[in-house]
Amino acid sequence: MASVELKNVSKTFGRVEAVRDVSLTVNDREFVVFVGPSGCGKSTLLRMIAGLESVSSGEVCIGGRPMNNVAAADRGIAMVFQSYALYPHMSVAENMGFALKMLGTARAEIDRKVVEAAAILRLEELLSRKPRELSGGQRQRVAIGRAIVRKPDVFLFDEPLSNLDADLRAQMRVEIARLHRQLETTMIYVTHDQVEAMTLADRIVILDKGRVVQQGRPLDLHERPANRFVAGFLGQPRMNFLPAVAERVGDAIAFRLAADRQPLFSTREGLRLAPGGTAEIGVRPNAISLVEDKGIAAEIVLVERLGGTSLLYLKVDGLPQLVTVELQGKPAATIGSSVRFRFDPADAHVFDGQGRSCRL
Ligand code: ATP
């Protein structure tokens, strides 16, 4: 069993509260991704699990055993860093076997494990090369190989793909997902890249200012964000937020744009929202369509054609930010022309003045 349990874990550096009272359990064999903006505390949380950072208060358990006073080397974990931290003078095979050599493992045993890990990572042909003779992606695979040979109970990844270009990142993402299926080991992965989080995670934990703001399955978080922060963080292109006013009309609530009072939509769904209050309507760019009439009036200010899809940026009178619309294909769209747009009320997220989701 290699579950990881955090009980009321906090970390302060002087006056900075990097992690505040985090409690969560990572189940055996689960792939959990910690995600959040720069400085939210995700690396510190991972480093406390690794034993590279002490906890200021609370407790870290791995496999049910308290770990606060256990050295990093004795926690049964292996960590993969963003900077691959390979030894430049050693070959790939020596780099991968180094930790085992330090543990006094027999040479034949080391060789066997290195060859096994090299096969998993498709590094067989490269075992005698030096790190400088490898591409970035190959170096990162060696760094992962070095973790695999130790057969850890838990893998910890700290932004392992950030130094790679977009293509390689996508390839390595697939490799890491395959690795998890093959090794069936608990993995905790830190990233600020929401695509990595969405595609790799069994469960995403979203952090902001040292706290967990929401956790759950990737698509659940995407479809039912608890607040504006999560809604804006997950999903590419980013969700649009339209400042709105809400009025009660009979048993429905009608929303209008705060800027110019254009009607947005009305709904009979139960919402936790004070009547007459202000709200923000969140709509994803792919949930918006252009219509002939009865939509919200806007002007096209920019068009980005991406091949399969196109992004239109619309200016609405009085609204400071542009509205992003994602359309399939190559729609005829001219900068400067007037258009109307709409969205299905079912695709609208309603957030109250504090940014909380108003869904009941
Ligand atoms: P990034 O994505 O930029 O790496 P992060 O979410 O991983 O950010 P952390 O590195 O965990 O964030 O840092 C959380 C907070 O703690 C930040 O405000 C950071 O400046 C602070 N911090 C981290 N390590 C230290 C340290 N050794 N001494 C002082 N402050 C630190």
C-alpha cells in the first residue's frame, strides 16, 4: 500500500505562508496532479511529501506510516525534477544505476534493473551515451529511468516537462501516462500546465495561495467549477466572464449585461443568488455561437485562424474585456464587422459577487 496522506499540513517560510492547512489523501496507485498559478505552494507541498522540506505543522504519512521524522532517502519515494539533474560525466546507464550503487546493490542486479527501466523508456540504444549527447526529451527520460530503477512506492514529479518544447512535452505526456498504466504506482505530479493536469490526472487538486480550492476528476472540475478561480484556470481558451445583473421575473431569473443592459438569458433553474444582485456569467469560448438576430451585439476586433478552429475576439459596448469565441473550421469573419452572439443557458456558469458558483 502506498497511499499518501496529508493531515492539516502547513508550511511557513518566515512570514510567507506557503502551504496552509492542507488535508488530503492520495490513494494507492492513483495519479494526482497538484496544479495552480506560480507561488501557490504546489512545489512546497510536494517537497514536504518527499522529505526535502520539513513541515511547519501537521503530518505527512506514506503507506500509513508517519513520515515527519523520516529522511527523504528512507521514504520509499523517487522524485523527478524539472532540471534533470543528471551527472554529466556519467553515461546514461551509470546515471540510472547510481542510486542503487550507493545503496550497495550488486553490479549484476543494477545492470538488470537498468536494462529493464531502459526497455520501459525506450532508452536501450542510448545507455552508453553521456547526457550532453542526448536531446532534452531523452535526458528527461533518463531522469525518469533513474527514478524507476529504485522501484519506489510513490513517484513525485515536479514540473518535469517545463524545459521541453511544445512537441516534446506532448510526447512525454503520453509516455508518462503509459508509464503510470504500466507501473501501477502512486504518482503525484506538480505542474502549472492545465493541459498536463487535465490529461494525466485521475484527480486534480487545485491550489491557490497555499490552500486547496477544489479537487476532483478533471472533467468534473471543468464542467462544475466551484468558483471563478477554478473556472478561469481550467480550459483553453480561457472561459469568458461577463459582468451581469440579475432580476427576478416571475419564477425565473433574467440576466442582463451590466455594461449595456443587453439581455443575456433567463433561467428557472435554482440558483443561490440574491435577487437584484450582481453576478458574473462564465461561458466557455466553444459554447458561444454567432447568430443572425436576437443575440448580443458586438464587433469583431480580431480573428485567429488555427486551422481546425478559429478564435474570434469580440468587443461589446461598455465591456472592458474582449469576448473570445471558438468556432470550428474557417468561418467567414471580417474584422470590424458587426455580429451577434448567443449561448445556451445550460452552458452558462453563474458566479456571485464573491466568485462562488451559484449552482445549487
Ligand atoms: P512555481 O510554479 O512558481 O514553482 P509553486 O506553486 O511551486 O510556484 P512554491 O515554490 O511552493 O510555489 O512557493 C510557495 C510560496 O513559498 C512562494 O511565495 C515562494 O516565494 C515561497 N517559498 C518557497 N520556497 C521558499 C524558501 N525556501 N524560502 C522562502 N520562501 C519560499
